[in-house]
Amino acid sequence: MELNALTAVSSIDGRYAGKTAPLRAFFSEFALIKYRVHVEVEYFIALCQLPLPQLADFDHGHFPTLRDLVKHFSLADAEWIKNTERTTNHDVKAVEYFLKEKFDGLGLEAYKEFIHFGLTSQDINNTATPLMLKRGVQEAILPQLEIVIEKLADLANQWKEIPMLAKTHGQPASPTRLGKEINVFVVRLKKQLELLEQIPYSAKFGGATGNMNAHQVAYPEFDWNEFAFTFVENYLGLERSYPTTQIEHYDNLAAVFDGLKRINTILLDLSKDVWQYVAMNYFKQKIKAGEVGSSAMPHKVNPIDFENAEGNLGIANSLLEHLSAKLPISRLQRDLTDSTVLRVIGVPLGHMLISLESLQKGLGKLELNQAAIDADLEENWAVVAEAIQTILRREGFPKPYEALRDLTRTNSKITQESISVFVDGLPISEELKKELKAISPFNYTGI
């Protein structure tokens, strides 16, 4: 069966292929191969600029041509490498052979044995992968997250003066403001973004077991550790992990996944809260002509965008949790499980990207139903009991909490009128009674 959006096994490459398409440049098999080529090319250039004695006469004017191999890397190039891998049964070795053939074509065959010189495959994989992740997160994920945060900040500002009944434990509680409740999510997301941006994208680069053995035995006169740090940081824009085994220990990669997971958890919290506000009729949803909410009930407009976001965020977090828990663990100097697991990095990010688009769409459809919000406040005058008993405490009134408790628990319905009658019956000054009667669910919203 031919692979297309209808036959794909994964929803991120099927139903949601259009939404996740930007991730292909970072997390596809093609992308992995391309980034491996990128690391190999930059490594060769770094050896020339060191320079190794045998590369001292290499014409630096060829550097742009070598970098063009990455810039113009094509699907045909990737297929050549995959076909070669069928023979070598080694993906990184196939990349090396690809570049050697390109060197032959450029008349640079005298230098081609310095491609992948002294390296093991993980020097390429453990630099290509964090570079892919860094660019994928920064260029595809974070811009969409920023749009969600901006939409939330705009709504928080629009609704900053809207009083709303709070619900703690699902019960009526001291009133709040709708804008402030939305702003809570804005602040939480921004804080997690700040923490995420502090985590370095780390790479392993140190030869077969992390000790630059081959480099040291071939050219003992060079400081290969210094070279490795310079290469990873200056040529690739990553941070070198040192010391390591054959592979990156993935602690910082795990921290990135945990950071993304916390962001997703906040977005999950948001999705569930907005869903509940829609259920409470605090929000209505804009609909397009022709849209169907239910196949059986014509009146329904379901909060599907927030439900979609919730489902995809849950899938993303399950995978991110596995990645962050599994990757830092490897048997002795290396086992192969990390290679298999790293290939699914794009999957949780794909589900995250789907959820971000759903949230953007859902937030854009919200319409405030202030009548429902006001009706809920009017229905719950009991919430001003906290304010009244607090002021009575201030005035030294005996057992104010108990007095308000008895009022609110013995009356089946607390209204503005019953509050007024209660206040009138208190042995306090008229001025204090006036202060207490001025409190309502609509103005008792704090700062």
C-alpha cells in the first residue's frame, strides 16, 4: 500500500501531516542523515583549520563548496546514503562513503581519508541529534508556543476587570478576576520557558570511548581535548560534555524533555480549565458556517480544540517521560538502546505541535458570556462571608467566624438581602454596617 496521509500508521504523518510538516526538516530520517553530513563537513573543516600536517595545504577556498553539500543536500543524496547503508549495514559509515565520493568528484581525493578521522559513529550521532533538537525546538516549537502565550496575554488583558466566582474544590469561593486567572497561565509558561532556555544542548565528542585515543596516538603533539571543545562549541553551537563514555550521557537532553513536559502539563491544566469554563457557559465558541458539532444533536458546539490539545499533550508527555527516564541510562560504556529511542524524538514534538495549533484555534474561538458569569456571582452571595468576618476581626468583634459560619450554613439561600439583614442585626456602628453592606461578590475581588 502506498504511503500517504490516508495510509500512514501514525496520526502525525497521517491525519495531522499538514500540521507537523515543519518538523520534517529536523526529525525525519532525511534530516538525521543531513545533520550527520553537516557534522562531518564541519569536522573536516576544523581539522584543516587546526591544521593537521597532511591538511596544511588544503585550499580553504573549498570550504564553501563543502558546506554547499549540506546546504543543497537533496532527497537523492539521502537515498544514495540509504542504499549504501544496505551494504555497509552501518548508517554513519554510509555517510562517510557519500562524502568520500563527493571528494572524488571535487578532485579532493588526496584528502578524503581525513573524513571521519579518528571518530566513532556516536561522535556524529551525539552531535547531530542535539543540534537537530535545538533547531527543531527553537524554530518549530517555541514560535508556536509564543503565539499561545501572546493569545493568553491578550485575553488576560481584555478580561482583567471581569469579576468571576472562583471555585476551590469545585465549590464557590472568594471571587477573582477572569483576566487574572488567565494571566496565571501566562506567567507559569513564561517561567518554564526561561528555565528551558537555560538548559544547554550537550554533545559527546571524544572518540571510541570518550578519550580521543585515536587522535592522541596519531598526533600526540595536539591538545585534542581543547580541539574537541572548540569544535563542538564554535563550529556547532553546542556544549561539549566531558568526560563521557562512548556516548553522550543525555542528562541535559533529559532536562530539555522534562522542561517540555512541564510546559505541556501547564497547557494540559489550561485545556481542562477552559473546557470546564465552556461547560459552565462562561464562554461561548465562535463557529463557522457549515460546521457540525454533533452528528446527532444539532444544537451542540463541542470544545473539541481543547479536547484535541489535551489528548495530544498527554501522548507527548508519555513519550517525553520515557525519553528523559531511559536515555541517561546505558550499560557500561555503551549499549544500543539509545539509538532506537532517539529516533522517536520527533513524535512527542509532533503531538506537541498539534496541540499548540489546537490551542491557538480554540482560544481564538472563545467569546465571553458575561451574563452567565454575573449570574453565578449573584447566585453566591455567601462568598462575601469571608470579607465580613475579616473586617469584624479587625474591629475586635467576638467570634466573627462562628457568627458567619452559622449564618451561611443554617440558611438554605444566602442573598444580598439576607446578608443585609444579618449586618443590621449586629451590635456595631452604622458606619461599619455601611462598610459591610458595600461588599458584594462583584467587588470583592482582591488586588
